[in-house]
Amino acid sequence: MRVDGRWIKDDQGRTLILHGANVAENCKIPYYPNGATYRNEQFFNYRKVSYVNRPFVLEEADEHFQRLREWGMTFLRFIITWEAIEHAGPGEYDKEYLDYLYAVIQKAGEYGINVYIDPHQDAWSRWTGGDGAPGWTLEMIGIDLTKLSQTGAAWTHATHGDPPPPFTWPTNYGKLGALTMFTLFFGGNDFAPRTKINGVPVQEFLQSHYINAIKRVALRLKDLPNVVGYDTFNEPVRGLIGTKDLTEPPRGLHNSGAMPTPFQAILLGSGHPQQVNFFEWGVSEPKMNQATINPDGVSLWKKDFECVWKQNGLWTDKNGEPRLLRPDYFEQASGRKVHFSNDYLKPFIKRFITEIRSVHPEALIFLEGPPNNSLDFPHWGPDDPGGVVHAAHYYDFVMFIFNTFNPELTVDVATMELVKGAKEVRQHFVKQIAAIKQTTYERMGNIPVIIGEFGVDFKLNKRHGLKTGDYSACAVALDTYYNAIMDANFLGSQVWNYTAADLANEREEMWNNEDMSLFRRDAQKDPANIYSGGRALEAVLRPHARKTAGEPLRMQFDLASRIFEFEFRHDPAVSAPTEIFAPRFQYPTGYQVKLSDGTSESDLQKQILTVWHTKDRETHSIRIQPSA
């Protein structure tokens, strides 16, 4: 597998459309003790955890990889976390976990499944409402983990209790814990030069430990031929970097809960109670109330530590009254206006590439820009490292906000205008994905694009599917997304997600009550049926051109008729045939093939249609339809 201009190609020069899933959401939390986010037992005892058996115990690996292969998901984004590797303390690596990782990914290779490793994080860590970094990263700058919730510095499911407000965890990106850690990680040299850990500048300390932890993974996995490469950092965010005015409230889409201004968040951490905006979920005009946070004046900072932003001269409470000295502190550095993606994210990515390729030289590197469908990607050019892929993420926020998907009506969140009509809605999503692709080509030097995350909330329509087993509404949504990503724009993708845990309806995937897994054990009525336990599979298990002997020109799958059509322009330098994934799920009694030219061969067992085109014409077409 290699990068060739805008495409990823195999060793015979064929263009690849890489279809798969993220495995798995439960990799965000420890296996022992049970780290499900609704539990608070031993929540702060992070040094003695284990992620061995995430995503599943080795004894079940054959079952899951066989299912994923049958479902056509042969390219996985494999989730790990920094905490899983280095939870015990700086430089203390979990050898048992690394050995488990090797064994489970080696098993994937036995089923012809390739992976790229994703060092995952959301909102920095479990104690700041997400997952990713070890607890000591916060403690070593002086944060008391047990005070994060009380001071409004984080919202966590464990400290809030059940039931949590829907999709509240993203509010942590605007709270002090995550704001501080992302800023220090990416921009500590410029914005916190006085902050050091064991005498080492905080940015260097955090980045070096993160990269060295992932480098340990690369050292362990580099000899596995099915390990294609490494993601750099899941959904990197700027923290406070680039903030124009620390006294202004957050803008854009709002989630449920407290949303302080950045300066309010800073003051809350130092024990100054604040009246903050408290939102109910909405789009442009959310319902807003006021709430008093940290009324008891508790300090987030441990004894002998002070707020890092006070330490670095951002604010003062001299004479007893807190005062902000520089509202635009994070907008400029060294007399220049800063740009997060180019000035801070890109240097980190280049450093990551150098270190990973020092032990795994052939590894592809999957880059990410800021999340939330942002088009603010780091610029990439001919002088930057090659062999990189833009693994962008895409989520339909309207679906999440309104807990429904209407195939005939949506909202363009860029313009806040309604999009009406079935054809217009599908085309709207096609244009959104096309914008990601085109912006990548313009700003990142024509590198390939895949969609590393997208998915559907299986709690749509007030948990209709969970109550009835009918996930047809979710299938319509997923079909729309796959049409936009894979069919219309020829992009590989890894849907979020495939989780193999034994789930219960009220607990979903054990992480912040999300329910986005294609598979649920408690929905598996017939273990002998490879499709049992799957959800909305009619949209996911779709035919597609897996390997094309040239350039894809048109691809279309109609969910109702199950007719698949594909056109491509052949590359004269490629002699290998084109391969189409033709799933048994769609064609249980077989299928008919119509070609513009050439010959074909159907392997029903492997679910592959192989097509040899002729050379007397430039373009070729393939049509598959169910047998009569």
C-alpha cells in the first residue's frame, strides 16, 4: 500500500477504496478495573489500570475478525490511547498491553485485515470528560484530579452520575482542564514559557512522552505486515491558541451544560465563583440560563502550585481582585498573529513523522486537522514529508442535535439555511464531503483523503431501534453518508464504530452513553449467523470497487434495487484486474453482471467480482444486479 498523488494504491498500481471501521469505542476505557464512564469506583486510581483485552479478549478475536472480513471491512482504524501504554508514570510502559496489541493485530492479519493505529483522545483525558492522556499529565502541572468537576474545569459522567444530559462531554473543550492541556501540549513554549516539569519546558515534556509512547507501539508492531501506518493525534484542538478575546463566550454550535468564557474558566480554577451561561441543546439560538459554578471557592490547583496562566502573567489577583492583563494573550506570539494548524499542529506532526519513521520507515502517516467538519487543515507541500494521508472526520451534527434523520430535510450549518427535497439533501452531503476533499488538494498538496470517522447515533428517534429492533432510519442516514463519501467522492472510510463488548441497552458502549456501534452482542439472536447482532447492515455492507485498474469515474449503489454501477478509466501501466466487493448480504442468491467490455469471474465465497477489461477502449463500465 502506497501513496501515489491523490490516491492510495496497491503494489500492482491499482487504486484502492479502503472500507472499514474504527475498532473500537471501548478501547477508550480500561478493561481492569472496569473503566465504563458511568462508574466512579477507583476513577482516580489511574496508575494500576490495564487495557489488555481492549477491544476484545484474544479468545474472541477470530469471531470478530471473521465477521469484519465477511462484512467487507478489511481496513481498520485500530484505537489505542496514550494512557493504555504509559499509565503507570512517565517512561513506565505497559509491556503486557504492548504484547496483547501485537497478538490481536497479528490475528487480524490472518484474516487479510490491514490496520492503521490511532492514538485516540477526546477532551484530553478521562478526568477531563473524554479519554486519551494519562492522569499524571494533569497532576504534574499541579491539577488536583478530584477537583476538576467541583471547579467547573471538567464535566465527567463518573462524577455527574446517571442519566447524563445528551452529548454533554464535548463541552469539556471549553473548560479549563482541556483548554489548558491542549494549549500546553501544542503551544507551551510560546504561551507558558515559565511552566516546567522536572525542569523541562512543559511542551517538550508532554510532546516527547506522547511521541515516545507511540514510538514504543511502532517498535512492537513494525514487523507485522498488516500494520500500514499511524494516525498522529485524534481530533487535535487548539485549546486557547488563537483566542482573540478571553472574555467572549464560545460561539457556534452549543451543547448542553455550562459554557464559561475562557477567562471565567481560568478564574473558576483558582477558586473564584462565577455566574456562567448554561445552555440547553440548540443550533443558532440555544436556550440560555445562568448558573453559579464553584460557589464554595474550591481551588483546582494542588498545594504549592498556582494557576499556570497566572504563573505566566496572563492575569493577577494582586490586591485581592482578579484582573485580566491581556485579553488577546493567545492571539499573538513573538509579535505575530498565530495560526494553530500551521504554527503549532504542523510542527508537531512533522516531529511525530520523524520519530515514528525512525523505527518504521515504510509507515504511512494519517494526518488530521481540527475536528467539527473544519476546513482549517495544515498546509502541506513538496518540502514536507511524503507518504501521508489526510484522515478527515465528518459528522452530521443536525442528526445528533435533533436525534433524527430526515432524508428530505436538513440544515446547512454553514449558512443556517434549510435544505429541502430528497435529491437536494443527498447532494448537500455530497458537496460537504467534496469540500473536504477539494480543500485538502488545495492546501495539502494533492495528498489522498479518507474519512477516518463518520457514523450514526443508533438512539435516533427516541431509541426506536433499541425498543423495536428496527434500525431502518439509521440505515437511511448511513446510506446517505456512504453515498456522499464512497460512491460520489471515491473516498475510503472507517465508520465509527465496531464495538464487541457485551452491551446493555441502558449503557450503550460504556463511554459517555454513546451508542454508535454497528454490532451489539445483546442484539445477537443467532450466533451462527454472521450478520446477527449487526445494525443497519443494509447500508454498510454495500458493493464497491475495492481495487481499480485505473481511475474511478462513477460509482453508485441503489439501496432499494441493490443495483451497483461503476465506471473507470484504465491505466495502461496496470495489468492486474479490477476487483469489486459484492457482498452476500446484498446478493444472497447471486447476481448478474453486465460489462461494457472484457470478462469477469465471480467468487461467491470471497465475495469478489474480478473484471479484466480490454485495452481497445479507454473507459469501462460494470453493472451488478440481484439474480432474478
